[in-house]
Amino acid sequence: MIRSTCPYCGVGCGVLLAPAGESGLIVRGDPDHPANRGRLCSKGTALGETVGRSGRLTTPEIHGRPADWDQALSLIATRFRQTIAAYGPESVALYLSGQMLTEDYYVANKLMKGFIGSANVDTNSRLCMASTVAGHVRAFGADTVPGIYDDLEEADLVVLVGSNLAWCHPVLWQRIEAARATRGTKIVVIDPRRSVTAGAADLHLPIAPGADVALFNRLLAALADRGFLTGGVTGLEAAVQSARADSGETGLAPADLARFLDLWCRTEKVVTVFSQGVNQSSSGTDKVNAILNCHLATGRIGHPGMGPFSVTGQPNAMGGREVGGLANQLACHLSLENPAHRAAVAQFWQAPRMAERPGLKAVDLFRAVGDGRVKALWVIHTNPAVTLPEADAVRAAIAACEFVAVSDVTGATDTARLAHVLLPAAAWAEKSGTVTNSDRTISRQRAVLAPPGAARPDWWMLAGVAQRMGFDGFDWSGPAAIFREHAALSGIAGALGRDFDISGKAAISDADYDRMEPFRWPSTAVRQGGRFFGDGQYYTPDGRPRMIAVTSTPPQAALTPEHPFRLNTGRIRDQWHTMTRTGQAPRLNQHLGEPFVEVHPSDALRSGLSPWSLAEVRSTSGNAVLRVVVTDRVRPRQIFAPLHWTGETAPTGRIDAVVSAVTDPLSGQPESKAAAVSLRPWPARWFAFACAAGSIVPGGGYWARRVTETGLAAEIAALEAPDDPVAFARTLFDLPDAEVMQTEDAARGQVSIALIRAGRVAALLFAAPSPVVVARDTAIARIGTPGNAATLAPCAGTTDRADNGPLVCACTGVGRNRLQSAIRAGASDLAAIGQATGAGTNCGACRPEIAALLSQLARPQAAE
């Protein structure tokens, strides 16, 4: 099998790959990779189901018509060259992605900053970890991650801040769980919402939205009062003074706050892990520095089992940071605003026109697209028409831009549909290069499948455009040559006193690059991997760390009578970003199959919302219609919605249309966790569930579509019922001539329709004036079976109890209903559940959810 790296989160798990059939793939966890040691989460386990060729872009397109590569790349080069000549280099931009390999990122950064002469090259990583970068630079003098994953297993206390680690970084969660089992590690989760991770913690602190600075200022003041400060830090007195003066409310019960302060103060080996809940804030950089302050003040950094630890959301967010993928960076952690750094990079690249000032960060970049300052845009492997805040305005800006090129694996994304030029990109498992994970480990991604049609790697496209623009220095033979150049430049950065230095790999041969094992940077003649800052040396001018005096501030969007709810957004366990990849795996769609909003029971009652009804979430920037989940996982006046759905899968579920584009003033990262919104019923009078072997093309109203084992399925709702349900079904499934079978349940007002083609069930529709009660798994399994009088009987008029139910364990295919049956039959703990069903015995990402289900079902038994 071929060793490679998973393309999902920043854990950077090693995988073993082998082709299986024409476009299939066998995927196993790599037991020798230091990040995961053979473990994989549900998404990684299902990778082999996501590499099919259906829907792939296989040839360049210009204005929707097929073209060859020379035509497409020449057009991009010509439009960029003409735009620059007419309006200057600031009129063009690249928008990149943490899905790109480091070598791809390097070429894009070199082209824009060194040859076009503009720093208008930013990345979707701006949306997930830019505040960490800014906080690191303020405190350490460089964007340095101090610790390594082993610290999670050597710590006596792990504090998770704004991180649903069990769902978003499951393999790291497994490592922490193992440490708890073997050494008694305590786990604290700081999160406004009782996530799956919070529910499994020793202590959950349901902090008020945006109150992280207030909490960690309380901690810093307590550390000072109790004599835990070690000194040797610039700015310590000012930071402590600011912490003591901070009157911001945490929203925590005094007993819980006191318990946390005591635990942190008296535990030397503490690791504070932080993620999107910290970064995605209008004060995200201050939140990062509030956390760093506590570690710097006590010297709990750079040693085994202690330190602040940012976990990134994408497989190569770190690699992008290393090559200057952000608009305010230069390659190799050099500073764009430092003349000596700019001169060194310009000389190395032989750059004709070096950018001299930071470019536009993501939110401002698309504002510039909207107002016409940016007239030519190239988007690579990302979907900003869905993922940026105020997504409707971003979509309109891209649609109105004079020239847009998009590189992607498919043309069926909200952004790709707006492109003038579409470029077919090689996907994961089809391209080769390197990625860097959250603890600075650089690993290879390797090609094991041939790209379909004319698809090509990103570096090749970027280099082709650069050459057609007349630029020298872009004639690499492959990714190994680009890696060598990047490594050589890092040696110059190291000589200038920077942290990122992999110059020990600058002379690596193509063969050794192909065989390259995972390694953690730095990698030089004198230093290999390990932790930073244990020696007390930092990258600041005086070599000392800097504490930053910070004061808590509330979220920028104030709650009002018109918008009284605080919206929190995030991910779910089995989906990734906008589902371009995970949405192709049927089992990953069974866990949570449509966009939803979590609402506290008191708010549901007050707002007139019932479970599984539909609600409209609205802000000053947009609206979304979502399925209602009534739960006490959220607190009153707080709601939660996931970010994954798009115009392709659920047009009204695009939650970033609701998020306002307010940003952190230092990092430019948008505040995605604290929008002020209203919540009200969406008055649907007709609900339906549909499944089919072929197409499902709903019209307006609400719909959410997903891939199944037998084709497609969709949840549908409308403000009015169709006049003719059969005619509606024929149009919905594009089956105008199919044979029709129909039954009605007069008591419920539910109609069930089967469309039969060539004697087999081609499509099923179940509709009612309220949310449809139907055995969905059973209905989906009926697709493709012989059509007869019993076709509709096992499906209509039953509850989901007859089914597997919503999927809980994606690895073994075990659903909630099967787990409930096992629990009622006597399975009383995780081990017994695993023995009875197999659930929780592979990747373990579902174990917190199973534990919660065990607890829920045990409560009524205890009451009896």
C-alpha cells in the first residue's frame, strides 16, 4: 500500500492507500505515522467512498464550453496581464485554500508577491486560524506552534477552549481519552454550547459568548495572587494589571469558575487547546493572547505536557502559513513589512516586482471584488460564495466581477457556477506534495489514482499562467523541485533569525522526496523537530516573550429586540466544509442529513417552534431556513447551526449568509460565532420525503438533498401543498412516463407515491401537512427493487423505529435505533455496546454520543 496523508482536518493522519477497481480506493490508518498511529475518524475511514468520478470536472471550460489547456491558461494570463496594465497589480487577486498542497501554495505566493507585485493573495485559512497567527506573532515574535501532540498525552490537565475536539479532531480526542484512562488526565471544556466533547469532560464551563478574555484574565489574576508567576516576560505587569481591572462577565457559576481556577493554578502540566471558538471572533487575537499570557507568566510552555496549542481546521492550513499564503505574510515566516526580509526573498526569487505592503484579507478582498477594485480573480479549491460571512453579498460580488477563474474538482459548486474559466484540478489521491499538520509535522500526500480526463495539479496550472505572463523561474519539473526551492529559501529565513527552517531538506533528491518520511520542523543541520521555547529563547527583538495587556469586549453585533438571539456556527462530525468530498459518501450523510438549528426548549416554546418543524434565522445580512432541533445543549437566547450546506445541497441552509462580516481588527478573521439574529417559524404547510435512483430536482421552498446507497434522497417543504401530488412527483424525479402507485392515510393526510420504471421502483415520495413519518432507511432500500403491491407498505405510516435510525457509528453503520435496542436489552456501558453492535470499536469518534445515549436511557430507569 502507498503511504499518504488524510485530506481533512489539521490532525494530519497518515493513511495507507491501494487502488480498488477503476476508481475505488482501499484506505487504512497508517500505524507508523506519528500523528495518528493507525487511528482514523469516521471521515477518514470513509475516504475510499469519496473518490468516484461522478460529477468530476475533466476538461477546462471557457464560458461553459470545453477548451484545451493552452486556451484556458492563456486566457487567464491575458486577462490578468491586461487588468494589471490598465489598473495596476492591486486589481487582481488569488483566493486559496488549505486544501492545496504546500508546493501549490508556494507557487501561488511567488507568482503574486514576487512577480505580479501584489499581496492580494489570501486563503480560506483566514476564516479559521488567522487570529492565532496574529496572537503568536505578538507574543512569540513568530507564528510558532510551541508544542507537539505528545504533550496531550503527557499533560495532567487538558483545557479545550472553543473546540468540539471529539467531532472536529477525533483522533486527538482519542489520544486525550487514552491519557485520561492511563494517567488520570483531567479534561475541561470551555464552550457556550454543551457539545459532545463538553458532555464527556470532567468539567464543562458554559461560558457566555465572547467571554474568553474575561475568563483568562480571571485566571491570570488568580495566578498572580497565588504566587505562580515566574517572570522573565516582557509586559507582565501591564498584563496582570489589565487582568485585575477587567470587569467583563464570564457567565459562569461562581463554583464552576473557582473550580477551574484552582485546577489550572495547581496543575503544572497543563495544555490549553484552542480552536475556532477562540479564533472566529472580532476579538480573536486578544483571546489568543489572553490564553498565551497565562502560559508565559507561569513558564508552562515548551516543556513536556504543558503549553498553549492551536489546532487547525484544514489539512494544510499550517503549510499555507509557512509559504506566506496569507495576504500579510511572506514565505518561511518572513515579514512582508520588513525591508530586509523583502529584499532577501526578492533576491532569492529574482523577483522583478516585489509586493511592499500587505494585501487584502479575505473579507476585505471580496468587498473589493464587489466594488470593482479587484477586477480579475482566481479562486482555487474553495467556495467563498458559501463560506464567507454575508455570503449572499459575496456571491453577488463574484457574479459581477469582470473576470473569474476557478480551479476545482467539480463545476457543481456555488462559486464554480459563477466562473468564466473553469480548470479541472487533480484531487486528493491523484496529486503529490506535502502538507503540515497542527504540530508542525510535514507529511507526504502521494498519488495513487490517475486524474480523470485532463485534470492537472494546481502548481502546474499556476506555473503555466506565470510562464504565459512572461515570468521566469516557474519551470519546475515536479513538486520535488518546488519543495527543494522552498526548503532552500527557508535556510535564508533561518539565517535571518526566523523559526521556520527546513534547509536540511534543500538538496533532497526526487527519489528521496518520493520516500520522504513524516518529519517535524525545524529540520536543519543542527536542529530536528521538538518543542519550541523550552530554552527561553523567542523570536522577539530582545529574545523574551511578550505578554499583551488585553481587556474583554463583547461581540460586535449587539442583541436587540429585533435580533435577540446569539447565533453560533460550527461543524458536525461526519461532514467536511461544503461537502464536496464527504457528501459523496452515503454513510456520512446518515448521521445528520440536513441543515438544522439547535434551539433551547424555552426559546422554542416562546417562538412557537416544535421539534422537526422549520425555522427562519434572519440577521441584517441574510436569512436561512433550517430544521428545528429542540435541545438543552444550547442555553436560552443562544442557537447553533452547522456550516456545511450549499446551494447545491440545501439552498436555504447557507448559514454564512446570516453571519455579518465583522472582523478582528488585527487578524482580519470574521466573527462566525456571535451573530445577532431573529428566530421565527417558517410556516410550511406541506412536507415531503423523497428518494430516487436518478435525479431529484426540487423547485423553491425548503429542500435538502443527499447521496444514498441507492441514489439520492431529499427532505422537502413548501408554504402550500401542490395541487396534484402525482404531477409534482413526475416533475420532481423527471419521470413523466413512469407507472404510478399511490396510497393515502386519511387520518394523517399523508400520501405515498411510487414511480415504477421497467418493473422496478425508480422513486418514492411521501408527503403530509406536517413533518413526514416514514421509515426512511426502508424506503431508500426499496429503490431498485421490483415494484408490486407491497412496495409502499413497509415505508408509509411507520416510524423510524423500524429503521437503523440516524447513524451514530459511521465506521460500523450502527444507528441510534439499533443502539437504543441494545441498551434496552441490557448493554449498560461502552464495552457492552461494542460487543453487541460493534459501535465505538474502530475510530471511537462516536463514543461520546453513545455515552450520552446511555445516560439518557438510564435516567428513566433510575427513576423507576
